[in-house]
Amino acid sequence: MPGKLKVKIVAGRHLPVMDRASDLTDAFVEVKFGNTTFKTDVYPKSLNPQWNSEWFKFEVDDEDLQDEPLQITVLDHDTYSANDAIGKVYIDIDPLLYSEAATVISGWFPIYDTIHGIRGEINVVVKVDLFNDLNRFRQSSCGVKFFCTTSIPKCYKAVIIHGFVEELVVNEDPEYQWIDRIRTPRASNEARQRLISLMSGELQRKIGLKVLEMRGNAVVGYLQCFDLEGESGLVVRAIGTACTLDKLSNTSAFLPTCNSPSKDMKEIPFNEDPNPNPHSSGPSTPLKNQIYSFSPSKSYSRQSSSSDTDLSLTPKTGMGSGSAGKEGGPLKALLRQQTQTALEQREFPFFTLTAFPSGFLLHVGGVVSARSVKLLDRIHNPDDPETRDAWWAEIRQEIKSHAKALGCHAVVGYSESTSICEEVCILSASGTAAVLNPRFLQDGTTEVCLEQRLEETSPLGCGFCHIPYDELNMPFPAHLTYCCNCRKQKVPDVLFTTIDLPVDALVVGKGCLIQARLCRLKKKAQAEANATSISNLLPFMEYEVHTQLMNKLKLKGMNALFGLRIQITVGETMLMGLASATGVYLTALPSPGGIQIAGKTPNDATYEQHISHMQKKINDTIAKNKELYEINPPEAPEEIIGSPIPEPRRTRVLRSQSESSDEITELDLSHGKKDAFVLEIDDTDAMEDVHSLLTDVPPPSGFYSCNTEIMPGINNWTSDIQMFTSVRVSRLNNVTLTNQTLNKTFNDLCENLLKSLYFKLRSMIPCCLCHVNFTVALPEDELIQVTVTAVAITFDKHQALQAAKTPAEKTLQRASTDNEEQLQFPMELSSDPHAPQQFSPAKAISFDKPSPLTEGQSRRSGSSGMSSTVPVVKMTPLSFIAGAKITKYLGIINMFFIRETTSLREEGGVSGFLHAFIAEVFAMVRAHVAALGGNAVVSYIMKQCVFMENPNKNQAQCLINVSGDAVIFIRESELEGAANQLSTNGSQPTNSKDAVSYNMKK
């Protein structure tokens, strides 16, 4: 359908000096869209030009509006030589192309140059007039909304969830193209940025077309990634979950519990009734009243687009734990057989969502993952990316087979990633196998209803922990016990998942961040030899990473992991593994036993004494962790109705030093009727593993951390948030490369990074670091780069304590408050929190504060004739803002930046270069959100940060890809004030409505 794009260039400010004779600039602007270019007049000799141009009009198809970015180039006019480039601005038009979108993009945009960074600002106004087109063969997908958040967006309700969508586009990388003329670094970087913008728009449009074919209107959990394959080419790929969303009514927009966990931690991501009755299982349950259905039928991908059948979300025959111990007769067996046959013929749903409503997950089987090592070949035909498609199809097929082996019919919390070094690429995919609730099905059938009656007997809060597979035909050895809540179904001893903690899960105490880190050397090789060596290492690395996770989970006294993310990174001489998850104690699972060291013990008293000392240290650590995280599960009474739990088995352990050599004593280290977890010490590496297990330093008093959105056990958040991004680069110059030294270096790198964050955030105590996202990269030989993005949220610790204390305890607490706050940190760490921080040569950290340029706008805006108030755009990786309500989503922010320098030392080294670049990325994201009329970015993520350095030539280059959702939010205090004004001014309804609308706009 045709559309008209109108652009007006208003003014510029703070431009750089381009004419050394006059210390001024003769600036003009080129506005380009597609193949059409307009130019403004030259504004002579000014660093703050006022162009006030006419409206430049582009008549284009809506397909071009989605694919092409608006390109604005600011240049300095030279009479006798070529014009000098000052910088560029790329504006994505897509946020203006759906019905609820903003009508105009207007604001100050930073002028960005890939060599010099931000070089002033330009004021631009952009409008789009779009005409409806009902042509069924159209190639545009205008109207489809995209969301980065992995839960149903706030202020929306899900009508239907259609299923998985994926797409990828390929092209040649301009950085490696052979051209006739010499290309400058600036021209190469700009060609790369422009190509990635074009590919990103094309990819988004193609995924939107698939959603329209599925009759959806939105993509939730949209994840777009760039694979820089070097000479092989450039791949942009994306996955998401297609949905049909409806805007919530205005009456429910004033419910603060919909959006902010500060009031009620039982957040309802899918926006059901805010006051559900968990004890009712009849037809009047809130989930059944919810206008919501689930149709993974047309899970759309290039490989499976021909399927027109729907999927019945019923477990395979004999696999559903909800039927354990029940008899349904031959009718039930026949229905189960029909369901299994239907499952084999229908599509298998993947979901990129990680948060679901209460009752949506019937059972969780566990983490399923697949990895594959591929050799990259050159992309000969960019229009035919079948090779890459076939690779990902194999990975997804393997994930499906794993999930089916667990008795599950869906994968939730699904994600994909790659790691590339030279011509070798590791493809990784992971998710959580699950059984979904048939009540959310659009096409309910008889067998679904039967299964539902069987499942409804599971009590709320523990049903998702019950095993979905048959305990007599388990796909792997596992220790099963009866559920500690209902005593009706079997549960595993531990549970690993990639999703957030379900809203109805019963948890004891608080959670914590658990990480497993691993490095392994490999020989330098080429092509197939390199790929073979990596393939041989991968299974052992995954096993060791999972072993570390299990050990550390037991050491914390917990029994479940949520938000698990395992990253395997390949370099020229090493492989690195980093796993992050949030550990919790689920009441439904059995209490974890202690960790017990066992193995072949030589007849050496010193060795036995060392083992005994290590065992005592482990036991003390477990006890301290249980006290720190408040893990005090209630003892289960023996007279609980239900099947009894089998008596625990006793395990033979090591002989202590005080015992005779021929006497073996049977020690009972079990706690809560659970056997101890045995660590076998059979070589030096095993002892190193035990030492590394004890080297993890707990966070300082007053700090908590997790990689999920919400910390379990904390529900009294305040509105004080602080997002930060930190990058640390370590060069292994003077390190003897062995597996042990590499592991120690990597551990120290991550631990020191966390310690520096705790130190810089000490003024926010008590606080929790939420959504901690670690990313490790090996950009060059002997170079390790760790990037972390998180948000620090404060909470009212004393408010929670006051509710549980007696009046006498409250009096004592008030008397000791001052002393307690002074002892949060050791004396040597205390310093002025507002003092400027000193960075190490290999580290850069950027906090989410308004940039100096933004602060300057508010100071100097009066002189340029613009508005004197500049809103500060908040940024957070969470899908909500504590203490506030999101009222409108303005569109997705997906930006790719390249920064290069030939004067690295002069810019402050690696630290100064990275810090300045990340701060500029923050400023540009904020500017684009403010121009859309927004005041926050939620679900912010730095998906890629690639740093390359050549210290001998004083050069460095960095590539950053960020994304998020631009939103408008209102503080709950303003909402309450508006509601109070509505109630008190009942006699003046007009003025009250005006007040509410004013608050909304503000």
C-alpha cells in the first residue's frame, strides 16, 4: 500500500568545528530514503544552525517503509574540495506504522560518527501518512507489533498464542568485500551499519508476514541476533512467539498490581483477574473466565509452513504424571492412544516466553538443549539461505526429540545463540520441556477434557514440579520422591529450567545467583580438524558445567534453578563455558542433602586430615548459606495423607582420621530425608573442583543477586532503580596456559567484576541486582571479554522485618538501625559514593545516568529557543518499572553501532574507549525513545558487544547491538492522586477527566 513520508529538518546544535580558520562550520543536511535524496540549504559559519527547512516528501510503498531506515547525513560544505562528513542519524520508521503508534517522531537526535562518536545534535520531525491496502498478496506487514519482553506486555491481554515464528536473511559483509577503490574505515563502517539496518527491517517485515498468515497481530519475546561470519558473510536471524493481543480497557488501566511487583509480587503476566480464587477448580475459575486461547497449530517456520493441522496439548500415552495411581478403563486408554497419534502428526510448539499465568504450566520436564559444530562456507546466493535454515532445523528437531523423551509436548523459554571463530560456528539452542494446560486450547477435544479432569486434582503451587514422564521408563536415571506438598505425585530431587519462577510456586527463603565457569584449552587447527576437536570437547564441557551447577546448588542448600542460560564460546586456542541461573528452594521438592567428599584415600594422615578439613568447611558453608538465604523449610509431618516417602538410604563415606584402618563407620549426613551428594576425589582436577566450589565469595551484607526478573522472597520493592553495563577485558600475556590457570583467571575475572559492582552500588543498600546477564567472548587470541548488564533495585528491608517481629523486637530494631547501616561494608571500602570512579586499564562500566549531553540540553535549551524541560528516559532490562504503571508501548528499539579509533591510548585506553562508547549508546537510545514520546525503555538488552584491539597500531574497534521496548509509564503515586481527584471532585467530572488525561500525557 502506498504511503507518504514527510521529513523536516529544524535545527542543529553543538556541532564540531570543521573550519579551522574561523572555528565554525558551514553545515547542511542530506535526507535520504531509498534512492531519493533531498538537501537543505547551507547554514554558514555557525555551530548551532537553524535550517527550518520545508517538508521533504517521499512517496514510497509500505514495504520500503519497513525495510529502509531514514538516513540523515550532516556535512560541512567546502567550496574547493569534497564536503566533510560530520555524522549520520538512522531513524526507524516502523514505530509509526501500526494503528496505536505515535503519529510523529520529533526530537533531538545525536549526530553519530563511527570514528569520532557523537558530534552534536539535530532536531528532526518525521510524519507518515499510510493508506490501507487490503491486497492479500502484499509484501508488507504493517500493523504487526513487536515486543522484546518475554511475557505478555503490560496493558495488553493475550487472546490467542499462535506459536513459534523464525526467519533469517543473509548477505555479504561489506567489511570483507573487494571493491575497486580504496575504502576508508568510516565508509566501511557506515556501509556495514546501513546494510544491517536494511537486513533488520527486512527480517522484521518477513516475520510480520508470517504472523499475519497465522492471523496474529503481535510478536512477543522477539529476539534478533547478528552472526558476523567474516568472509563467509553476514546473517541476521530472529525468533519470536506469534500472538493475538488486545488492549486492556481503561478501567483496568488503573490497577497498579497489573504492572508493578512493588505492591503485590504475584504479578499476572497474562493479565487475568487480579483477584483469583486458587481453591476453586470448577467452571468459574479466573483462568476459564479469561478471554484467552492457545493455538500453537501453525507454528510457522520455513521448514514447517506446509502444516495446516492443529496441535492437541495432551501428554503422550503413559507419560502424564497426572494419571499416576488412577484407573480410567479402556475408554481412557483408547483416548490416550488417539492423542498420541495426533501428537505424532502435528506441529511441535516452541515458545520464547519465560513468564506465564498461574496454571498455564501443568508439568515441567527439565532443560533440553542441543549444540552443533558447523564449518562456514561462503554465501553464494543471499536470496537462498537454505544452508543456515537446514542447520537450525536440525537443532530444533533434536530439541523436539529430547522434549518428547521427557513426556512433554512443548518447549518454553526457548532461545538460540551462536559462537563463531574463524570458519567454525557453534550453534546452540535450549529451552524447558513442558506440558501445557489444555484449558488454554482454542480447539478443545474430548480427550483434552478427560485429561483436564485428571490434572485438576493437582493442587496449586506444586503441580508444575510433578514429573511428566513415566517413572518406570525414565529417559535418564533420577532419584524420585513423592511431592512434599501434596504427597500424591512424584517429583525429582532437583529441577533445572530456563524460565522465570512461576507466579504460584511455593518458595522458602530467598534466591541467589549461581554461576558455573569453565575453560578448556584446545590445539590450533584449521577447517575440519578444528571442528572435530571442538566437537570432541563439547560433551565433556557440558557435563562439567552441569556438575558445577549441581555442586553449587547443593552448597547453597537449594533444590531448583530458574532462568538457566549456558553459553559456550569458542576461540582460537580455548573453549569457555559460562552458566548462570537463579537458585531457589521449592517446597515441593525434597530437601537437598549435604555434600560429601569420597574417593580413594592413600594411607597418608596429612591427606586424610586435609580431606576432613575440606568436609568441615563444606558443611559450615552450607549452614551459613541456609542462614543467609533464610532457608528454613517446615518439617513434613508423618501423618500427612498420601503415599509415604520411602526411607532414605544410608551412604558409606570416608574413614575419619580418628577411626582405625579396618573400621568403616556409617555416617548420616542426610538432612530432611535426603541422601548426601557425593563428590568423588580421584585426581588433581577433582580436588581443584572442590577448591573452586569453596572460592565463590558470597555478596556483601545487604546485597542479593539473581538473573531472573524478580528475586524470590523479596516483595517490597521501591522505585529506586539503577541500570548499568560493565565490560571487562583481560589479556593473557603472562599466564601459563593450562586448564587450571585458565579456570582461575576466568573465575577471578568474573568475581572481581561482581565485587566492583557491589562497591560502586554500596550507597543503595539494601538492594538486589536483578536480571544479571553475563556474556563472555573471545574476540582474539589470549583475550577474554566479559560483559554484564543488570539493574539494581532497592527494597525496604525493615518494612518486611517489621511485619514479622514482636513489639519488643521492633523497639530493639529501631535502637540498632544506625549501627547496622554503618557496618554494611568494611571500613576500608567506605568512601564518597559520589566521587568519580577510577577504572582499571581493562575495564569500563557505564551506569544508567543522564549523559552530559542530555544534562546540557536542559541547561542550554533556552538559548536555542526550544522547550526548557527535557524528560529523562529510564532504562531497565526488566519488563516493568517498580512503583509505576506502563500505559503504552511505542515500538521496538533495535540499534546496531560500530565505533572505531586510531588513537586508543589518547582516548584513555580500552577502559576509556569502551566507557565512552557505551555512554554514547545510552544517549542515542534515550534520544530515539524521547522522540517517540516515551519516557522509558523496558526489556533492554545488549545482545552483542564485540571488541577488537590492535595495541601495536594503537587501534581498536567495537560493535554493539542493543534492543528494548519504548514505553510510556506513569508513577503509581500519580495514578493514586488522579484516582483521589476523581473521587473527591465528583461534582466536576469535566475537570477531573482533564486532570487524568493530563497525568497520562505527562
